[in-house]
Amino acid sequence: MESVDTARNHDLQQRANEIVLRDLVNALLQEQWLGILGRGQLVARLPDDFADRVRGIEFQLTGAEQYFLLDLGGGGTLVMRLRPQRFLQPVKLDRLPVLWVQADAVQPLDPVRFLQKLAELANEQERAVVLPNLAEFLQELQDSVTHTALSLEAGARFAQNGVGNLLQMEQLSALRDRPFHPTARAKRGFSPAEYRAYSSEFGNAFDLVWLALRRDYLKQGNRAPAEIADLVLNEQENQHLQAAMAKKGLSSAAYLAIPVHPWQMEHLLPQVYAEEFAQGILVHLDTCVGRYTATSSLRALSRVEGGASHVKVPIGIYSLAALRILPLRYLHNAEQAQGVLQRVIDADRFLKSRLQLCEESKWWGFHDPDGDLFADKPGHLACLIRQYPQDLLADEELDLLSMSALAVLDQQGRMPAFDNVLVARGDLTAGAALHLFREIAEFFIATVAGCFRYGMMPEVHGQNVMLTFRAGHVEGMLLRDHDTIRLYMPWLEREGFQDPGYVVKQGTPNSLINPTPEALLSYFQTLGLQVNLYAIADAVAQAYGVEEAQLWEAMRDAVEACLRGQAPADVRAVLQQTLLQNATWPTRTLIAPLLQRSGSGGGSMPAGVGVTANPLLEVGNPSEERARRARDWAEQAAVERLLNAYLRETQTGQYEASSESGFRIHLPTTKVALRGQFAYWSPVGHHRYEPLFGVEHADGTYLRVRSALELADLLLHELAAGDEYNVRGWQRGQTMRSNLINSIEKTTLYLTHREAQSSPHTSLLSLPRLERLAAAEQSLLFGHPFHPTPKSSEGFSQEDLHAYAPELGATFQLHYFAVAPDVVREAFLQNADGAVIPSAVQQAARERLLPAQSAYPLLPCHPWQAKYLLGLAEVRDLIDQGVLVNLGALGNPVYPTSSVRTVWDPHHGYFFKLPLNVRITHFVRVNPLEQLERTLDASRVLKQIAPQIPVPEFCILQEVGYRTLRLEHTAPDVQDDLAASFGVIFRTAIAQHPVGEDAPLVVASLLEQHPWADVPPLLEAVHTAARSQGVASDADFLKKWLGRYLDLSLVPLMWLYTRFGISIEAHVQNSMVAFDKGWPAQFCVRDLEGVSIARSQAQRLAIPPQSPVLFAEAEAWERLQYYFFVNHLGHLIHTLGYHGGVDELELWKVVAEKLEVGQPSTKALLETATLPAKANLTSCFQNRGETPSYVKVVNPLANCGVLLK
């Protein structure tokens, strides 16, 4: 009869086989190794002949399971039951056995036999590539089964004795080891006896072996003390060691006593260091002292009684297929990384409140001055002292647990460590388990995201991350093992932190320094979420019956909470796009790299990168589909703007494009070409593109460009090369990249918000008058069609956007200051100053002011700007001096117009153009004194001339004055900055220019088509006008309608220029049009800061010669050509042509025919081959602010077939 022990060992071996086989099959399925799923078939029932053969084996289906049949030829088929999965992989093996079915036999397979059979899928050529390490890996699988059985044996002690202290929890975590890895428990090099003696699970104690290393062969950390023994031995043990040194005749000055693992001494060191032992460089002290035991890591040892210091020593076995040695470069890198991360923590209030680091800067190791630093040999003799924060260990009410311990599921199906936390909370229900997991996920994800914003990513798998709990609630996080803290240098350096100076072997893959933030974040997606946090989720699902979807929802909620924080916009954008919106995530592949490995692999675990469906997208809430659509629209708009701007500005003669063959844009720096198809080709460059386009390489290979950011990286590389690709060019590229991310993020937000409104499809033109005015101003969701970052607003947080963004329908109260008259600088048109501030505001202000302050003029201020200003020491000094009074919020709510900073209370007669120290598109929007004076000088001239304009339907919204600070006793630069940051311009409101029941609407709002609308509002107006006359809105009608529009706009604008040299900046955001039954009825211009007047007209118009409104005539003419003809008419005619089905050049003929005969400007417009256009892409890249560069573009008027009369 079989003995009890034999039966028990057989049972353990069988369970070990099942555990390893299940992990192996699922890893292969996830990796799609050799295309396994595509080469087999899933069926709901077995073929009859198979069913007959498996009769007598428990092999029925349950629930959604299906049979998977993989024919390997030669009369054999692998058969298993797979269950569909929502997350991480399409199917999964839940229940064994896995069968090998032949005509005359059916055999259940163990892991080794299964892989042997599966390898038969590979043909001879494939085997040489994908299976060179098959024999070694099969042996590793067998070791894994053996050692898993031993681990199960050791697990019994935890069931009997429970777990309580830190050391026990550490050893408990070894029962799970690396989750989901089929060979995680294989410790290749250990015999069964050695596994029991030295493994973490068994927790047996052993003495350290001591050697003496001559100090001229020693390398150590910058903070390492002279002696290791002082940190790891008690006084009596240290005396014993010193006696051993003395007995060998060795002094501490010449030799360092260094501990080694007893297995390392027995099996490796005498051979690896034979020469050093022979030469006296290394001396065996013939003593073993210091009682230690393994923690969750075989190399990290704790005194049996515990304590704040752990000893980490190399042990030359293979675990997770990596040699467990301590290369000196790893120890150096850990010390450097710890230093930088600690400085980041100290500088960041959020991280400092929750994150601590183990001290790992005390290390020593063998270093042959003439040897190879990167060889395995030095890694076999080294020592690191890991010190835990004493305050954590001394706090008896604090529990310190590794996240790997929290993921352990024991043989009874319970979670010992996780259960202990729930017990402290007083609730062991499934709901409590879900709540605890949510709390862990939120704390962990927020903390790691806090590191990521600095371009740092610790290796956050479960063994490296410890959480502190007080009364069952997460209080803090502790990181250890700092040798693989990965970096994205641009983010680290922009926060003021330096390169840690990692030592990396040249010519080998370097994952420590990452080329993109997305690459850096991939280590969090894989190790942090899929390995660490999901291991806990997987155990909770099994132990408590919580739905896996609920656990992923908790992770998603935690990520979304991070996005509401204060991280820079580009950080939030990468987190949102990569974690929540991308269709796929990277995964860590395990089996393929193990099978392909050659050589020892050194101290690095073999791993590759695969792809899986994004699990957080899978659990998206009902609004996720809307957000995904919005992201797609924002991406397409960004691509269109990038390509059109790049073609306009840089590609003269370097690209092939036509409506028939598409486009092929040569990128000389990278020696590739962008290739794709036009959805619409515009003669003035307003092209529309098919969504699929890509990069064609010199060898003819074609790779799809999948995002606007990917396109931008290609184009920015070209721009940087043109900038003599240096640090400045690279930095400019990074700034542009950040602005692009910001713009796409904002556009996505605006589109998501607008589509989510109850009536996003309501026509703008059908709204009541005042509502229509506001809606038009706040409807520009995409922005300038030739600007690469039209919706970028660096400086606005997420909360600021919801409070102040016009695209989100914001309204808010203005903040007011009262200013002592002697520090006010102001100028107004005659009799305008008294009415610019609402009377109700003036009354409310008087109630807050002291009697002596009652005559103080009031200065309105945007609430964001007020917060900014009140943070300046100079402003606080003015308040303390009593010359500036902070009145707070006053008056009715105002709404921001399309410019963001200009606001209007519909019940008041004036707009306020306010300063905002926010970078909108590519420059900060303040009101410098020069602009204030230019605006008012333009207003004075136009007020005199306006009655003479021969088109009564043309109106000008006058700027009636400005007000700011005059601080004559302040440093000039401070005075200028504060004047610009307080200066406000008062503009006549639309309400003073009514046209019946209609009102002029900003033209830009009429040209923009929202994705859910059939046509933009401009075409609605055209169709309304056609219906009012009972005709079709065909090409002839479109030309007629355009002619009326030009009568009200082009004619008076050109009259002002030809008669008075006045060039008005009438781009589409500064222009407004009112309709009468769809017909253009009134045209208005606003924002006179952009007016330029030819200097030759100064005396005639009584303009002071030093006025900033005066320009050289050529510059005034250039500005009129760009702002009205290229920007305004180019966009308007494109919109009419594209949506109305009319050739754009046919519509440009209408423009040509409206030009006044006999004027030099008409001759120039009809005969000059090119027109000037702003180079927004280049200007943004070069950070030119308000002094953009210009390029020449094709003049459609010279190509439309109208001859000069």
C-alpha cells in the first residue's frame, strides 16, 4: 500500500503540473505563439469520433466554454476547453485536462509533453528562429513543476501558523512569485534539499559565509561605510568575525569582510574566483556568522528576528530565467536613481505625503581594475544593504505589506494577506473586498502617475512595491529595488532634475532611458497594471466571487481620477490617450523570448513586447464611445491642420499632389515620403484627407501613420533639421509636441462635451437672438484651419477649462480691482469713460470701498488672471499700500467669446478685452501698452471716417478706451509687465448695432462644420436664402449670394485701404455677419488692435508720427492681403465650394469681378502670382509669438481666369 507521504507527494506533484500547465497554456494563448489560435478551431461540440475517444474522461463544457482543436498532423490533435475572456486575451484555459487525441489513444498532457507537441507546429526553418532554446526551456518547465510541488508543500506552514509580521508576509508572497509565469517557481540550480534550505517559502535560517576581499579590488557606493559587518552583525557576531580576520593575518585597512550566500560559496565562488583565491585577493575566513533567512526574494535576506536592514547578495541560480547575480552597474544605477527619485519626492508635496524609498546606496562588490565591468563575474561577489524607514517599522499600528503578498491565493482559496487587511476593517464580504481593491488601485495608480509626470517610472511589479495600512486603510507606499527606474529625460529635465548618469553597456538594448513618454508608460501598463494590480484582482475574483469587470472598472476610475489632477497637459494627454483611449495596450511576452534565448542572459529576465486589447477601454462607461468618437475627430482635424500647414509653408517644389493621384510628400531628413489620398483637393490648400495614410521608405516598404502625434514627430524632425538640428531645435520640437498634445486633448474635451449636450444638433441659426450670439462665439471647437495647435491653452488646468472655456459654454463673474487715480493710465474716446463699467457694479463697488476710495476707477479682471496677479509679490505690495483694492467678484455673469479672453455681459453695452497670462495657440494673451495705444489710435481714425464709408451695412465695433496701471516708481520691466497684465480694452457691443431681430455672428462660427451636422451654418444660411426666393441653391445662386457678401465686406474694406491706407485685420474671428432670411444683411469688424495704417497717411489723418498704428505701406498691404483675402475669403470660399459642390476657382472669379477697376491694388491682386500667408507651423516651432513669419502661397485670383479690365 502506498505510504501517506508518497500519496501526498503524488498529490502535490499533480497539482503542480496543473498550475504550471494552466499558466503555460494561457501565456501561449495570450502571446498567440506560432499563431496558435488561427491554426486551430473553436467548436461548440466535439466531432463524433473525438467524442467517442474521450468518453470516460470528465470533459464536458460549462457556461460559455468551447472546445479548441489544434491538428498537428501525423494523426494527432491537441484538444482543450477554452472560455471567452473580456480582458487581456480572447480566450483562456480554466479547466484541465489538455488532451492529446490520436486514432487509437487519448492522453492527458503535462507541461513538458504539451510544449513538445505544440512545438511540432513549427517547420524546420521556424524552429531555427523561434525554438533554439527549446531543450533548455523544457528542462526549466520540469524544474518548475518540481519546485512548484515543493512550494505547495511549504505553503502548509502558513495555513497552520498564519501570517503576522513583515518577514512572514514576505515569505508568503513567494507562494505566488511572478504571477501568470509558468516557470516563476523554477530555481534552476537548486536540488530539492537546497530548495527547502534556502527558498523563501520554507523560511529556514542559515548563516552567512564570510570572505575577505582586498580593497584594491573593491568598488563601493558613495555612501557605503568602511565595514559591512557593522550593519549586519550584532556585537558578539562582529567580534567573532574580527577574530577570524585576525587569525588569517588580515587587517581591515587592507581587506573588507564581505558576506556571501552559503549556496554561492559551495557551488560557484571557488571556480569563478579560483585565480583570486590563489593570489590572496580573496581569502576564505572559514567562518559562518549572522543568522539570516530569505525574504520574498532569494537574494534579499533578513535576520531571523527581523529588523530594518536586509542583506542582498548574489546567488548564481536561474530564477525567472535570469541569473540572480548583482552586477556592479545595477548597484551604481540603483544608487543614482534613488537619489533623483528622492529629490523629486522632496520637491513634490503630493508624493512626499505618500511615497518613501528604501535606502539602497550602501553597496560593495568585486572589481578587477583590468576586468570587464559588464561580464557576469563581478556580479557573483557583491553585497547591498537595504534599509527600511525606521519610522514605518517602529509604528506598531502600521502594517507593511508587499503588493505581491496581497495577491497570494492559498490552497484553501483564501487570500491570507488581503484577508488580514479586511479583518482590520471589520468586514470580510465581497463588497468589502471590492472596496479595498478600489482603495489600493486608487492609491497605487495615483502615486505612480505622480512619478510619471516627472518622467520617472519605478519598476512597480508586486515584489518591489510595499503598501502601509493603518486600521485596514492604505496610508503610504514604499519602493525598493531601484536598479530599474526608467526615465523620459525631457520631462525630468524640464522639472529641474538632472540625468542620473546610468551606466549602460553600449550596443545592448537600453530600457532605462526611453525615447517617448508612451514607451515609459508601457512599463506601468505591463508590470504595474497587468502583472501587479491584476494579480490582486484575479485573486479577489476567485476568492470573493467579485466580477472581474468590476475590478477593471475600479482601475479605470483610478486612472480617470488622476486626470483630474494638476499634472501638465501633455502628461495628462499621454495618460488619457495611452491608458484609456488607445485600442490596444502592450503586454510582456514570456514564452517566445525564453524559447529564443541564447547564452546566459546575465541578470536580465527575458521578455518581449506583445499587444492586447485595452482592458480599460473595454470597461468604458456609456460616454466612452462618445469620447472615442471625439478623439477620432480631434485626431483627424489635427492631421489635416498639420499637413495643410506643412504643405503651405515648407513644400514648394518638394511634393507631388493632385486630386487624382493623391499626395506624396518628400521628407529629405528622414529620407521617407508621406503618401496618402485626398478626400478633397483645394486650389488654395484647404485640403481634406482620407484617414489612412502612411510613410513610404526608400526600399518601398509602407507603414501606416496612426496618429497626429506620430505625424508631428516626422514633421518636427524635418523642421528641427532645418534649424541645424541641435539642442535648441530638439527643445523647440518638444515644446511643439507638448502644445499639439494639449490642443488635441482640449479639442477632444470640447467635442465630447458638445455632443453630450441634450441638443447638440440644434441649428445655430434657429436659436433666439441673444442665445445665438453667445452660441456662435462659443462654438469654435476645432479652430484655425492652418494652425497646428489651434486649441492649445497652456496654463489652464482641467478645472479652469470647465470654468472659463467658451467651448464648454462657460459663464462666470468678473473680478474687480479699484485703483488709486494716481496709478491709473487710461485713454478714452470723447465721453466714453463713464459708461464702460456697469452701473450695478459701480454701486456694489462703492459699498465695498472706504469713503476715501470712492473715486477710485474700477478695473475689471478675468478671475483666472486675478488669481494669477494676486500671487505676485508686486501686486500684493500695491494692495498693502492701499493703491490697489481687491474687490473680488462683482456684477452679472459674462460669457467668454471665441478669443477666450474677450467677455460680454449681454445686458451691458461693452465687451471687455481682458489680459490672460495663458499661452493660447502659441503666445501669451496680455495687453501691452503698445497694443492699447494702437487700438485707441485706430478707433479715433475710424470713428471720423466711418460716416463716409459708402456701404451703410458695414459697421465697426469701436474700441472706446483702455485702462491699466501706471507705476512710474517701479522698475521699467515690472511696470510694463503689470501694465500688460492689468490692461483692459472696452469695445462697443453688438447690441448697439441691431439689424431687425437678427444680429451679426462671428464668421468663424459659420464656417466650422461640427461632425454631427450635415453642413456648416454658412450653408444653412445659403439654403435659407435660396428657399426665400423659391430657387435652388446651385452654383449660380452661390455666386449671387457670395456677391452680396462681398458687397458688404470686400468693397468697404478695399475702400478704406485705397482711400486712406487703412488695413483692417478682418480675419474670420474678427469679422461678423448678420442675415436677413439667409441673405448677408450687415458686416461688422472688431478688435482694432490689428489695424495697420500706411505711414504716408499719418499727417492727413492727424495721427501722431510715433503711433504704433502706423506701418510701412507694403506691410499694411501685406497684412490686408493675408487677413482678408487668404484667411477670410480663402476659408469662406473653400466652405462654399466644398459643401456647395462648386469649383473654388469659379467662386474666386466673383471676388475678382468685385474689385474696383483702376486701382493699383486690383492690378496687384489679379496679376501677382502669390499672396502672403502666415507660417503658423514654422512660427510656432520657432516660438515667434506675436511676430509670425510669412510665406508665399498661390494666388487664386491670378488663376481664376478674370483678366484685368
